[in-house]
Amino acid sequence: MAFAGNGPEALAKAAQLTPDLILLDVMMPGMDGFEVCRRLRADAVLGEVPILMITALDEPQSLIRGIEAGADDFITKPFDRDELRARVQTILRLDRYRRLLLERTKFEWVVEQADDGYLMIDEHDYILYANSRARMYFGLPKTTGQPVTETFMEIAKKQYICQPPNAWEVWPHLQASAEMQRYLVQPESNISGAFWLKVEILDLPPSASNLFQMVRLRDVTEKMSIERDMRGFHEMIRHKLRTPMLGMSNNLELLANHAKKMSGEEIADSANIAFQSFKRLHRQVEDIMQYLNAPNITASGPMFKLSKLKSITTQISEQLKLIPIEVVGLEEVGRVNFSISQRAMELVLWELLENTKKFHPEHTPKVSIALKRVNNNEISLQVRDNGISLSPEQLARAWTPYYQGEKHFTGEVSGMGLGLSLVAVLIWESGGTCNIANRPDERGVAVELLLPVHQDASLERLTKVGSKE
């Protein structure tokens, strides 16, 4: 405990000691307590220190001045010592809770941005907390407020194989310093490769480790798949570009060398095969050029009007021969422009809807588009289908250029693997964001675009007038 006889001395000692609590008398010579309180609150280090003001002024105006200066509580002279002690203990306890809450908020913000999954698990193996990445790995609800009713192992065994088995025999009673490495593995399937998560128990202070364990889930598939991906990329290029080139070359060579000896029907067949090969090659090159030109597409031409969504979606679905698409929420969102060009938005819708057909087992997806206003500056546009669900690896890499979700680069899936990458570039360039997740209600995928609204004063006035009518 330290004492000061006046305001300047109090400021100097506070800067020197950084106290847990300051008892500050209002009535002091020279600099009064209100001014000392204001200066303390303006200090980067001392601004968070609790301040209890002691005053002989029992007037509402004095209390208001103290609140404006930043005081946490007041006690009026003459005061009872027991009351003062109780006030001090209460303020210190509340400040401790506030600091703990602040530290927890910082912790949650940091781990929410992390590339790894993080879990807090209690002594009975129940999950107390999971960040977004861990929830994606385990297929848990997105909202952290929803309780998880199953244990870590119950959830893990439904989706993964625990490897090596002997490393998991004593779970969850593991030590952070244990040398044996543990993995959760999703084996290869018809549509995706193996997916590996490394499970690590992190060191915690003894006081915390008695209450829970902190588990890190690290995707280590990348380490094992870099070489495979490079080989796969080369295979894809060979299939996607070399195959149509061979079709053109072989048939043109046939025509050049043997056309005089061929019948008209044979010439037509060879010419048609060469032409179809050229069209296929042209589409592949156009995909690449379109992806490279995406930033220019975003800002060129008129902005996209939401009122045109229904007609454009109908045109695209007719061209792709899709079941009629349901659009919901259009009326609730209102008449707005997006900060993205119409051409760019048409490309986004085309790529998303084409993907729903391309990856549906029967190529007959049921697609819906849902709109929702997030705030005054953003609108959510969600495209949902009832096709296949994706593995964690596929979800994590969906926006990666040249990535295709098939297990092997066979060349059977059309396109260059740039569809969702093009969508991402177009949306990011417009200031929006995009997310992809498996549907919780049924098989299929939901792609959500958060699109910035163009702030046009004249359009806002038009919207208000229309709403009145």
C-alpha cells in the first residue's frame, strides 16, 4: 500500500507502482480528484486500474462528474471501514472477472483466426470449447453457443480412424510431453484422398491442466501430398490440354496425308473429331484466361442490380438444363446494387450453378438460392444443392486454383479446377467474402457469398419510396 499527499504525487506514484486499486479523494489541494481521475484514464498503462473515489460531496452533480472522469465507484465521507473494505473487495473481484473475460476474448479471437483446430476438453472428455476450424473438422454446429453432447472420442470415431491404435488407449488421460504421436485419419474414398489430422496435447499451467486439456488439431495432409499434388497437376495438364491437342494433331495429320484416299464420310468424321478437340482445348485455355483476367471483370461495366437475380438465374438454369431454381428472400432484402459488375456476378452464378450439376451423382441437382440482409452494408447470398458432401480437405482447399475434388486427376471432370477459384477472386476483388460448408440438414453443399452493397443515395431514396407504396 502506498500513499500520496496531492494529485501530482498520486500520478507519479501510480506510474511507478501500477497499483491494483486507487482510492482517490475528491478534495485535494491544487489538482482535485476529478482531474487526477481523468489523467489516469488517459494513461495507456493506468487507464484500466479500478478507481474508488472518496467524497464529502453528496450531490448528484458531483457523482456525474466522477462518472464522466472515469471513476468505478464512490463512497461518501464519513464512511464505515467495513463498508470501505467490502467496496474494495467487490471492485477488485469485478476487475479480476473483467480481466479474465478480456483475456478469454483475446484468446478466442486469436484461435478463431488460426489455421489449426483448437479444443478445450474436460476430465470426462467432453468438449468445452471448439474454434471454427475444429468445428469444421468434426462437423460441429458453427455457433459456439450450441452445446456439444458427445465426447471427443465419440465424435472422432464416427468420422476418423485413430492411429496408431496403442497411442489412444489411455485417452483422454494424456500428457503434453508424451513422445508418441497421434493422428485422426479419414481413409481414401471414391471422391477424396486420405485426410490426416495430427492431435497434440498442449502444455498448460498446473492450475488450468487440472480443469481441462487444450488439444490442437493440425492438418498434416499437406506435408504428405505436396509431391502428389505436383504430380497430379502435371497429370491434369496432360489430360486437360494434351489430350485434345492429340485429337487435333492425329486427325489433321490423317487428313493431310490420306484425304485423297478417304471417303467423304471418313473425311467428315476426322474433321469433326479435330474440331471437337479444338473446342475442348479452347474451353480449357479460356478458363485459364478468364481466371487471370478476373480482377478486370469485377470492376468493368454496370454494377449488378439484385432485381435482375431471378431472370439471370433462370437463364443460366435453362442453359444448363437444371431443375427450376427456387429464390427466397428477394423481397425482404430490397432493391439494391452490389459493388460488383453485372458481368462478374453472371460469371459467379454460372460457375456455382454449373458446379451443382457437375458434381451431382445424377447431374440433376435441386438448387435453391437464399438471400438475407446481414446489415446495412452486406447481403448474404447462399447457393445450396443436394449433391455430395465434401471431406474436410475438399472444404479447406475448395478455393485453391487448379484444385479438383476428384480423388485422381483423370480428366473426366470437365474444367480446369478454376471454377470456385474464379468465384473467390471475383468476390474478393469486390470486397466480399465467400464460404463453403456441408449442409447440416441433408447431403449437399452450401456456398455463401457475403456481398457488399453499393451505397447509392439515389437508390436508397427509391427503395424508401417503394417501401411506402
